[in-house]
Amino acid sequence: MNLSDLNIAISNTCNFDYCKVPSPKKVNFSSSNEISAFFNDADKEFSLLILENIVLKEDVLDKILSKNADFAVLYSEYYDNVNNYIPLCDYTEGSVRDDFDFGKCLIVNNRLAKEAVKTLDKEISLAGFYDFRLQMSVLGKIIKTENFYTLYNIENKDFETAHFAYCEPRNQNYQKEAEKVFTKFLKQINAYIQPVNSEVKDFDKIVNSYKTRLSVIIPVRNRKDTIQDAINSALSQKTNFQFNVIVVDNFSTDGTTEKIDEIKDGRLIHVVPTKKNLGIGGCWNLGVENENCGAFSVQLDSDDVYSNENVLQKISDKFMTEKCGVLIGSYRLTDFEMKPFSDFIIDHKEYTKENGANNALRVNGFGAPRCYLTTLIRIEKFKNFSYGEDYDLCLRLSRQYKLSRIFEVLYLCRRWGGNSDANLTPQKITENNTLKDTFRTEEIKVRKEK
């Protein structure tokens, strides 16, 4: 098969001179109308969608298409122009986040595409490609195949900026469109649920059964440079109730243990696991099961601090007013010295009472600090992972219990070289995203059965 045997669409952001393909059509892939027009006019069996400047391996295309007869979309991992291999996630039922990376070029089955565009929302001008690929996933298989192109040039993208783009005010119009098309999709696959907004049954009775109102849970391993900042941030809180700080010290070897022991305060509970196979999720379970744990369990990572001395009081007051199972605040990204990286905050306003439990499947997180009614975590429990374990738990809890939010900065998330998510390789990012896609797959299957 030659390139002339394909309909070819090139993103309106590409440079035609680099791609060197015959008779390309310029398409704005953000627009449902432009996507629909392209496929309605398509007269070949397959189309090639070029999203960025690439160099095709033409001799591979025929081989790929002969091996993959039954597909809706084919995509592949690729090499950049300095020969770095860029891995991508396999597409699964849980690959529904709107920033799923398909690479820079796709092969599309035109017969199915013509059916898909019939269902596109013609008012969508920003999330058109998201709508299109969700509809294609309903109609057929989306398959990762062998590499068939190389990226021509590299645009340096800041991972943090890209990762939190959905929280930026300038992107809110896109977010609204993406939520609209995703909600339509969930209803199509029977995974849409009615959000739970009722109070947790016997909430006051549950809270009053605990001797302590609230516990700050800090899992830690080898954070000697930050652990005292975190602990002191918690201990300096001003409240009208009793609280404590449970630090689960996961066999630190760098002096962290000694730093914890230097702090003399009866409210500090230093826990060392008996097992050496615990991830962050396992450490959380250990902290929550501790006999001293309070009615509310509140997150504080060992790198981070609360934004002021009134955070725990605000959290408790909100819990008592809302009588919810989960409460999540907002945070600001800062450097090690707590200087903000940007003006906008990570507030996850896409999580609404009306649709939050559905929309949460579309993005990669819930926010921070994450605060739980302890009894619920003792039932549901964290999975024993060190990435995504909080996202997974919140997905499960949001399906069953009321989740409330505080849309003001309660938390400073410090980014520095020692972070576990600092300077991630493409391989590690793919591994992390695959794990979260696995959690989404599990959750979607449960929701389909409801």
C-alpha cells in the first residue's frame, strides 16, 4: 500500500514541507465539524492522521495494515529526532483520560470513522478529537502497533505544566467540552452513575465513637531534608479539638528516623512497619488502623506543608457540616523554598456535585489534601502501591459516598529534586499512566454492573 492509497489529514499546526505526503488535507482536530467533514469526504479504506511534524516509514505501512485487519485506530510508539524511543500505553477500557497519548500519527478505519462522526457533537470546537476517539473506541479496537514514523522535531514541554493543564483557568472552556463528550460516552457504555450527595449514614455517631477527632497521616521513607517541616506544619495547627500526627516511617536509612525522634511532642506517633514490602498505600492502611487514629484521616506528604495554621480546623468544620465520606482541598505548586510556580491553584473544579464522580474518571487526580472518614478507609483500604493508590481509593469512595471540596489553598505541594515524581523518564510516565488506566478499567467494570 502506498501513501496515495490513503486519505491524509495533517493538523493545521504542522508544517507541510516536513511531512512530505501526497494530497494532504489541513484539519483542525479540535473541531468536531472539521473532523466530520474530512471523514465524510474520505474515499479510501484508511486514513492517516498526522498530528505533528513526522517522517513516515512508508515501507512499514503495508506490513502494519496487512497484520491488523480488524481495527478502528492504529497508533504506535516512536523515535524522536535524536533517536530516543518514546513508549506509549496500551489502549484499554480504562484509557479514557482526555490526555491519553496516541503519539503523533494514527491510522484510522474510514468505514468506522464515517459511523463515528455521525455521533459527534457538532458544537464541540475544542474537544473534537477527544469526542472522535471515544466514539471510535465504542465501534472497534484501538491498537498499539509497531513503530512506523519518527518525530521530526522536538517541542520541549514541561511535564508539570502539561500534567496540570486541566486546572488552568484558560483551559476551562476545553474542560467543559471534554466533560460533555465524556459524559455522553459513559452513558453509551452504561458506566455513568448518579453522583452520591446524601450525608453518610450515622455520621455523627461514627465520629463520636473516636477518642480523637483527627489524625494527620504522613507516610515517609528517606526524607530527612523535609520531614521535620511536614511534621511541624501539622503540629503547629490551631484547633478546638484533639488531633495527632501519625508518621509511618517505612524503614528510612538516610537519617529520617532520627529527624522524627528529635521532635518531642506527645501528639506525634512514630510508627515503624513490621513488613518491608509496603508501598505508600500500605503505609496509609497501617496508619489508619493504628489505635490512636482519629475520626478523620488527613493527608500530608513528607515533602509538603499546610498553607497556614487553620487548615485542620477548616477541614473538621467542613466535615461536620457536609457529613461527607471524603473531603478534598486545593493546593499550590511551589519550589523547595515554597515560592509558587504559577498564579493558578490546583483546585479541581471539574469535580462538581452534579457530575464529579463521573468526570473524575477523565482526569488524573482528585487534588490535595485528601481527607477521609477513617471508618470508610478501614473498610475499603488503599491498594499497596506507591503511585495512584490515592486516585484509586477516591474513585471507589466517590462511587459510594458523598465527596465534598474546599476551593481554597490548604496545602503547599513542594517540587524539588528529591521528589519521587521529579525528572520522570518517558518510560516511568508511561508506567504510571498504565497503572492508573488499570484502576479506571476496574472502576468502569464495577460501574457497568451497578
